[in-house]
Amino acid sequence: VPVGRVFSGIQPTGVPHLGNFLGALQSWVALQGQYDSVLYSIVDLHSITQPQDPRLLRQNVLDMAASLLACGIDPERSILFQQSQVSEHAELSWILGCLTSMPRLRHLPQWKMKSKQKNEGSVGLYTYPVLQAADILLYKSTHVPVGEDQVQHLELAQDLARIFNKQFGEFFPEPRALLSSTRKVKSLRDPSSKMSKSDPQNLATISLTDSPDDIVFKIRRAVTDFTSEVTFDPEGRPGVSNLVSVHAAVSGQTVEGVVRQARGLDTGQYKQVVAEAVVQRLEPLRREILRLRADRGYLESLLVHGARRARALASPVLIEVRRLVGF
Ligand code: ADP
Ligand code: NA
């Protein structure tokens, strides 16, 4: 087992969608056992950077915990915890925020995308990437699984580690990205954009708790084009290519393999094949999520246990940071 500590976080958006699963959670599961410690955080401090409803937030944290377990995160092999339950995140974020400048944050993607939609944003949204840096550095993490959209945020964490070390003495390792190799899952209604929780079109996104009928219905209505053959050409034919790559990902086959099998099918017939493959992969997860979701007491005790383990790692780091800073 290579020496190293993996950290990653996901916002409590409730039950994840197929894009979250194929793009992030599957690799989170695979990383367990590949490094000597692995931490996964449900980052609720990040969620309150935008308007939110307390009851929904509480439910979404539990739904995300149930989903992570159902996907295969093992709470003994990983430390699975709720960010707000380890207050060291917020304290380190404050200290790191004092080591960076407003212009350094202005061009980062979270602010650029989300503040524009409303033409304004909270201070928390602006410093969101500083909190992300604190999440990572608090555990002296060495490896961070991220999507391409998060690379600039990880670069800020690397800068902050360097700045801190230069000012206060060598302390934080510089965290490295583990880039997801899977192709982004596209919206079923608009294959030029990614499948996303925030997509207003409810036929565009497949949730891990969608029933087999929902999945068949949505895939049957997925936007393709006027060519009936099944080919893989993400630029020229984004719709059908998205179905091909989803099919490959859920069935653990290569893109070439699934295209070869689809020879002779038109896209309508092929949608049925893809829908069946997706149902087969997600059905056990769906059942497990529903089972776990009904056991609120278990989920809550699991998060208490995870927070205790996370704090045991975070606390000595923060004690040392405070001493180095001069507190
Ligand atoms: P959303 O866009 O639905 O709000 P997030 O930004 O919270 O999703 O993403 C959580 C994780 O899931 C990130 O690691 C991100 O890279 C991954 N992810 C999100 N959407 C997709 C997608 N459509 N395809 C692949 N990975 C995705
Ligand atoms: Na997002």
C-alpha cells in the first residue's frame, strides 16, 4: 500500500446522480485500500455558501451518507464524516484566507459560475476555494481525486501549502490531483452540457434512486440525432456517444466493445439496451440507499463515529498550525 492520504469531498445535494457516481464515487470506492488512509467528507459548510433550507440540508446530508455507503464506501476502511462536525475546517480556513488575496480568488470557477447567475454572491461563496484548501491541508492530504473542473481549486490549495511553508516553516505536503479518467456524463436532454443536479429539466438527469421505469423512460427520451446507426463520435454525435460511454462505464466494457455489440441496432433499439445496462448496475444501489435511508439512527451514529476519527487526525495538525502562526 503506497504511503499517502487521500481526501475528497462532496456537497450534500441529496441522492447523487449517475454523473456523480461514474465521474467521482466509483473511483472513491476503488481508492479504498490503495492508500494508507482515505477520508471522504460530506461538505455541508460549502453548501451554505448559497441560500438553503435547514431541514432540507439535514435530510440531504443523511441521503448523501446513505448513498456513499450504498456505492461501496466502507466506513471502516475510509473515514466518512460531515465537515461541519469537525470545526477545525473553519478555523484553518480563516488562517489560510489571511494568506491569499482577493484578486487570487476572483477568477476561480466556483465564484465565476455561481455568482454570475444571480449577479452577486456571499463572501462564503467567494472564499469557497479557501475552505476547500483547508479541507485538504487539515489532514496533510497527499492525493485528491478531483474532476477537471476542480483543478484550479486544487492549485490554490497547492499555492497555500507553499505560502504557508515559506512563511512558517516546512509543514504541509503539496497535495497532488488524482484526475478522474472517465468521460463526463452529459445531460440526456442537452448533450452539449454535463449531467447536473441543478439541471431544471427533470428528464435530463438520472438519480441513483430512479426506478427501473424512470430510467427506461428517461433514456428512451434522450436526445440523439437523425442518424440511426450507433457510432462513437463525441464531437459530431454527442447524444448517442454519451449513451455509448454510459453503457461502457456501467457495464465495465470498452467503448469499442459496446459499439461492436450494437452493430445492426438503430438508436431506438440501442436505447433499450443502454437502459437495461443502467438498470442492472443501479438497481442494487437503489435498494441499498432506500434501506439505509430508512435507518436514520444508524446514519447519525455513523457520522458521529466518522467525525470522531476525522477530529483525531485534524486536531494535532491544527494545534501545530496555531503554534506556528503564533497563537
Ligand atoms: P453537480 O454538477 O450535479 O452539482 P457536483 O459539482 O456537486 O455535481 O459534483 C460532485 C462530483 O461529481 C465532482 O467530483 C464532479 O466532478 C462529479 N460530477 C458531477 N457531474 C458529473 C458528470 N456529469 N459527469 C461526471 N462527473 C460528474
Ligand atoms: Na456543481
